[in-house]
Amino acid sequence: MEISNSFIALVLLVFFVFESLCFDTGLSATVTYDHRALVIDGKRRVLQSGSIHYPRTTPEVWPELIRKSKEGGLDVIETYVFWNYHEPVKGQYHFEGRFDLVRFVKTVQEAGLLVHLRIGPYACAEWNYGGFPIWLHFIPGIQFRTTNDLFKNEMSRFLSKIVDLMKEENLFASQGGPIILAQVENEYGNVEWAYGVGGELYVKWAAETAVSLNTSVPWVMCSQGDAPDPIINTCNGFYCDGFTPNSPSKPAMWTENYSGWFLAFGYAIPYRPVEDLAFAVARFFEIGGTFQNYYMYFGGTNFGRTAGGPLVATSYDYDAPLDEYGFIRQPKWGHLRDLHMAIKLCEEYLVSSEPTQQKLGLNLEAHIYYKSSDECAAFLANYDNSADANVTFNGVSYFLPAWSVSILPDCKNVVFNTAKVVSQRNIGDHPFDQKANVNELSLGGPLEWSWYEEKVGVFGNSSFTKPGLLEQINTTKDTSDYLWYTTSINVSGEEKQVLLNIESLGHAALVFLNKKLVAFGYGNHDYANFSINEEISFDVGNNTLDVLSMMIGVQNYGPWFDVAGAGLYAVAMIGLKNGMNDLSSEEWTYQVGVEGEYLGLDKPSLANSSLWTQGSILPVNKSLIWYKISFFAPEGKGPIALNLASMGKGQAWINGESIGRYWSAYRSPSTGCTENCDYRGNYDPFKCQKKCGQPAQTLYHIPRTWVHPGENLLVLHEELGGDPSLVSLLTRDGQDICSFVSEADPPPVDSWKPNVEFKSQIPQVRLACERGWHISSINFASYGTPEGSCGTYSPGTCHVDALSIVEKACIGQEECSIPVSSANLGDACPGVSKSLAIEAHCLLSEIPIPVPE
């Protein structure tokens, strides 16, 4: 396979840069800090980090995700530790499968990267109950995250458990391991006010407890302005260029730089333009930062009931550089990789001195780092959100687009500008967007599905009766999303038509009168409470009212979030002769869970049970029904998507593994989305949104290792009503990529050389498929003035057909590069500024690709 010299140079640069950052296996290191940076073995370091949460994917793909992170320019992988799944029952620990923390840390170490272990043990993370085990809530007299001895004892015990586990495996830096940082608590400063003096004392206690564990690495507290020495207080947010640590002896560190935002049912899909994300990173390093972490670099999936609440979706894609399925998201991944490379070129300067600030005009400034009087690196910033500018720096004129930073590793040559994206792009927002690259497998027609219709209301001898309405979490102990509330109402012949009013703390509820569905109500992520007001007609005599209250994730954030309730708190009938009949204090019968859970219908062991019905007419659009079907796994090795667009709301299992909650029937508001979101100006989660008026999620990730040769089992529990005969599986066998680079664009960052005029280097189009894929065809290649955008390019008035040149360089290759110059491509219009636009198609390697002569 032929590879261009420039690509070899890139590989060598990345190899040597990263090899210089990493510990040799088994070699101990001392980690400290000073006012400028983390200090590893006496050397200040500039570090790029990214969050990958081990349970949000499977162990089989950890190495690939970490490899892509390293190739993207990361030095550190950051993860939370999830207490509720490591200790689901007090004193009973679980560190297996997706929760094998030791294996994950060792996988990072094997890749030559470092680890920031955020033990917490409060995580938030849009994770169920913020990572706290639910049994903690039921310790009499306990209060979370304050000076409560019961809580402190449990928290201290778990912190010790994790630290001891890491020590036993020699995973701290001083033992030759990759862990260079640990975190205690998490974003407590955002809610500390609610805990009064108890909060202040708790912060001091948490810090002292962490330090006493003798990890030999620094501890941090993020978003904690009063973190006591020696704990480093760090910044979380979309921008941290205005952050100052609470002590002049501490470095400026950014532990959560949001690459996008999380997804919630009923909301549009948020995304963050890479130009803004790169701008935020460059500004942070410009003002003196030396450690920043992307939250998330890979988001993954909230399998099972791990999603937090309320109403956090199953996908945790986060618009991260690596998407939910583990594919590289372009141009975000590539643009950030180039940014990291540019910052690394400045590392010696960044750690050698304090920045010197120089005003260049309104909303224009430079920060210069000197290694000696005549050696420096500089950042030139235009933080105006609309006006481009020309500035003069050191006697030279530079163009600065609005909301951008230029990086000059020698105070002369601009090797990178945050607003100038020259890395390749993917066609489509989602890996399964491009129909031509997707294989869709129907699971079978109506005759191939089996079903089980659940009983409405209480179904077993585990039900119980109590006066009044019980709070849901205290009743279910989060063993199930579901709680039945059942009561009887006797109505005389003159009192049949009433308005039923139900008030709930959240999150959703189905209402049945005499076993027939009469209403459905639900809240949203920002306000889980909801009301149901429904006119209903009672039968004369005794009537049964059954309400199925449904949780969609236990609250994970906010002051005193641990005591936030769910379920019904008021039920009344309005319109009777006596005005209002309040049922709230009447006797109610309760049942935790639904019948199918009790029977275990999600388990493969019941796949052939006589409980299941199969017939010529498949019941569709019915509430509280279970469906199952057997299928053969699609060919290939890549991830699989389950298309549940035809379903309503429920949960899904593959071979007994829960792939999470679905809610395809809940559509986002029809307004608020922007086709081309302007990256300039401060970002917030609602600034850039897509797919308004659509469900937040219809495709659900099935890890390839969860299916096997032969028959596999899909089970759905449908709560509202849907049509399973339209459910399908999607796999991806192709990838469309494109690039647009002009002669005026900067050359690749890795082509910069000291004391060489950077502009004298030639810009390049660089194309790369996923590893194991190869470029199979070039669909468009024009040099001149091509028009359009990625996926819709067309020749302009000036056009050189570059197809044969590009095909020769790229067909059959995993990656290739093309110099953008008339000398290489020809010149059909001298004196015109020209660009090269290419669209290419990638296929999996096992598919033969003809290579041009």
C-alpha cells in the first residue's frame, strides 16, 4: 500500500509526541503541581483529556475507542466511578463486564495514555440517582452530601474501597500505573448554598478524607471555589477562559468542556459547532490553562435503566468527537486533533512563563509566552461575535475571523485558526443517515411475532393496601420503573360523568377505568410534574381506577436531589353533587412492577414459554403488551441499530441484555431548530438544535457482542401502543466522506517546521476512512472554483477534472493526501484562487476494491 510522505510525517509526529507523554509500563512517576501546570517527574505538562465512561459501552470496544482518542491528540482519559452499580447491595461489590473498572484503567494504560479517576462518589453524569446506590437512601437518619455521619461513613468506605482496589492493582502513577489525578465530590459548589454551614464543613471533610487516602497523586474538586488546599479546584462549563483557581499555587484546570449536550425525551437534538468548541479550548490555553477535558469525547449509551432523570434518553451521544456507535465524527474529531497538535507545538513556551497580554483593538488581543527574550509562542484572539478583523502583531498583519483564535508557535506563522476548518467531513449527521450505506433488515412480519398481554392493575400476592398516596421511589426502591395505584369507587346512578384530576410528581402515568385506558400524562426533563384532567364516565355501582405510574430515571442533579419524589400525590373527582371527591386519602392497593417483569418475560429462558401467544392477527397499538421475535444477526462486525420508530414507549432487550428505554411517540417541539447554526457568540444547550418536531431518538444501539451466530431474541415491553412488525435492524457497510481545501488555506499543522515560512508549505486534502475500511471510489473531484457543500459539490466556472489524480492516490487506501496546487493538479484559470473538493466512498476491507492502473 502506497502512503504519501506527508502522511508518514504525520504518523511519525503523532507517534513521537504521544510517546513522549506516556509512562513506560511499570515505571513509577511522581505527580505534583505548581501554579502553571501538573508536574510529572519534575516536568510541567500540557495535557488534553477526554471523558469515556466505561459502562456506556462494552469492554470489547474499549481499546478501539482509546486508540481513536489517542490518535485524536488526547493524553488523558477521564472517567467517573459508578457507585450504584459497583455496590448494588450494601457490601456486595460488582466489578465485571461493562463495570470492570480495573480492566478499563489497564486498557488505557496499554494504549500509553494517562487516567483521571473521578471517584466522587457522586457523579451526576445524567446517570441514575447521580451514581448513588438507592439503598443509601433507606438508611434511617441519613442525609446526603452534608455533615451527616451516616453518609460520611458510607462515602468514606466507598472512597477507600476504590483507592485500595487501584493500589492493589498498582494503578497509581507512583506505582507505575496511569492514574495521575483523582477527584472527590463533583460540582458541589453549584449547590453548596442549599446546605448552609453543613455544606462548608462537608467540603472540608471530603477534602481531608481524600488526602488521607494517600493516593500519591493530586486530588481535584470541580466547580468548588472553596476547595481547601491541597485540593485543586477546577472549572466546568462551555468556556473557562475567565477561570482563576482559588490559590496562586494551583494551576488552571478544566475538567468538563462540554462537546455538546445530553439528550432528553421530548427535546430536540442539541449539537455544538466545532468552531466554537475549538475557540473555547484555544482561549483557555491562551490565558494560561494547561489541562482541559472534553465532556464527552465518547458519550456512548445508557443501557438498561442507567439513564438519569427525569427523562434522560438512552442515547448519550453528546455530539462528541466519537459518536454513540464509536465512529469518528468529522469534522469535529479532525479539527480538534489539529488544534491539539498546534497547542503541543507551543508546550515548551506555555509551561515556561506567564502570558503577556497585548491589546490589538476592540475585542482583539494577543497573549505571548516567552521561553527567552527572542523565542516565543502567541495566541491571537478575536472574541467579537460578528466582526472579522485585520490586526498587526510584531509588525505583521494577520486576518482574524470573528470568534476565533490563531495559534503561532513561533510568534510568526499561523499554524491553526479555530474558525478555519480544513479537516474532512462526513456526509450526514448520524452514522445511519445515509441510506445508500445502510443495510436494513426486517425482523419479520406479523405472523413471526409472539405477544403477551399484561393484566391491568395488581396481579400477584405481593400487592399491599395502605391509606393515602405513597411516594413512588420510597415504595419501589427503584427495583422497577413501575408502580400500580389501584382503588375502588362506588358511584350512584345520578353521578356518572365527572372530571378526573390526577396530580403527579412525575414522570408519566397511564390511567385505566374499569380496566380500559382513559388517559396518559407525562412531564419533561426540566419539569417532571404533570396533571391529568380527563372527563370520564363511571358505571353505576363499583368502579376500579388503576393508575400505572412510570419512572424515567431517578433524579441525578440539584440540591437535595436525593429526596426528590415521584408518583401520584393527589387524585380527585370534580363534578359530583358534593363538589369534589378527594380520593387522595382513601385506601389504595399497590403493586411494584408490572406483570411481565414479575414473570421474567425479558429473559431468554422464557423464550419458548407457553405464556407467549402467536396467531394470525398481531395485536398492535395496544398498551401494556410484550412482544418477542427470534432473528438471525446481520453479517459483519460493526455495531447494530434497532429501529423503533414504529413503537410508542417502553423498554427493549436483546438476548436478555437491556438496551434501554425507548419513547418514540414523544416528539420535540416543532420550533427552535436551526439548519446552519452560527458558531459565533456564546453557546448554550438550546442555541444549536436539530430534528425539531421529531422523536429525540428512534435508533437504539445494539453492541455487536450482544448478538451471536444462530437465533437471537428481541423482547419489547410496549406501554403505550406500537406496531412491532415494522421494527428493523440497521447495519452500516459504507461511509461517504468529503473535503474542501483551498490554496489559501493553511498547510497541515504537522508540516510546520521551526524557522521555515509556514505559508511556503502546500495545503493538502487529507482523506481517511475508519480503520479497516478503504476508499473504494471517488464520486467527485474538482480543482478550481467548485460550488456547493459536502455531498452536493458541483464544478464551478473554473474546473480541472482531478478525478484520475485523486483515484490514483486514494483508491484502495485507508487514507491518502493530495497537495492542493496547480503544479500537482493543473491550472485551467491562472490568477484565480482555486480549491480542491473531493467526495469519496469507503467500504469495509473484506469487500474487494479495484485499484486503478
